[in-house]
Amino acid sequence: MELCQVLNTSHRTLQYCFRQICQATPMQFFLSLRLAEARRRLKLAPQQSITTLALDLGFASSSHFSSLYKRLYAEQPSLINRRS
């Protein structure tokens, strides 16, 4: 990992420090950023396709995206479309 080399630390140490500061693994943190971006985009353009949005943000499928979104925000991403 390039960041570990720059910081002159091991992958495990970097992961441990990241978790101490952010209360999440780097992967969990990155996932939460992607989901937050999805929520922002849905609020800006509620008519957009959930499938297109999910694929644009790097999710393998819209169903996988929707289940992760619902777990984090306690609502389906399609509900934003209906509210606006």
C-alpha cells in the first residue's frame, strides 16, 4: 500500500490507527462516503435512475446498493424519489 510506504508504517498499524480515529475500518469509511454521495445526488436529482447511480458510484448492482443504503439510512433510496 502506497500510503503505508509514505507514512513508513505497516498496513495493520495504519488500519488500527484509522479505526481508533474514525471508529470504522478504511473500507467502512469509504463505503459511508459513497453512500453519502448517493444520498446527496438523490436529493439533487430525485428522478435519476437508482441503477445508474449505483453503478456510477461503483456498486456491483442496484440491489446491493439499495440494501447497504437502507442499512445506513433506514429507508430505501427510491423513497427520496417519491418525497420530492
